[in-house]
Amino acid sequence: MIHPGQIVVFRFPQTDKPEGKLRPALVIDKVPGKYDDWLICMVSSQVDRYIEGFDDIIGDDHDDFKQSGLKIASVICPGRLAVVEKRILAGAIGSISSDRLRVLKQRLCQWLGR
């Protein structure tokens, strides 16, 4: 069962690999309507791409890192969004804290409301 705040993996399409590569993403929320579509954002291990005041870094010095299922420090990128069907989500590897999810949603809403 997928729910907001989970870290999931999905096959991200790549031009050099027709099957794509499994990548982590954060589930932000279910899209309203009759379809089983979900709003997700990218999670990347390339922490040097962090955008201060917008993205969020999660590392082993954070309380919810272990429960996230991530192996190394990563940046959660709310500006890198996708709406995907639940069927392409390969499964959950963990989750972030509800506080972290709330802050990320607030940042996303403030950015969209500019």
C-alpha cells in the first residue's frame, strides 16, 4: 500500500537504457480522481545539487534517515516532480517523518503560489 511520505523505487526512463533504471522517489500525495495516480518527487544521491531553502538533505545524522531506506545521504527535490500510475512504483523501501513531509509540502506550495 502506497502512502504519502514513503520512499519508493520506480523505473526511471533513460535514453541509453530502454528498460530504465530503478531510482528512489518520495511519494507526496495521491492525485485526486478515480485513477490511481501519485505525485512523486525525485530523490538523488547527488547532494551537490541541493537548492538551499527548497530541497531537503537527509543523511545519517537525521532521526528519520534509517527508516527512509536510503543507503547514503540524499537530497529530496520537490522541484523535480512527476505524476505516475501506482503500477509503475516497484515498492516502498522506507519513509520520512511526517514533519519532514509537511515542510517539503509547504515549500512546494509556497513556490507554486508565487
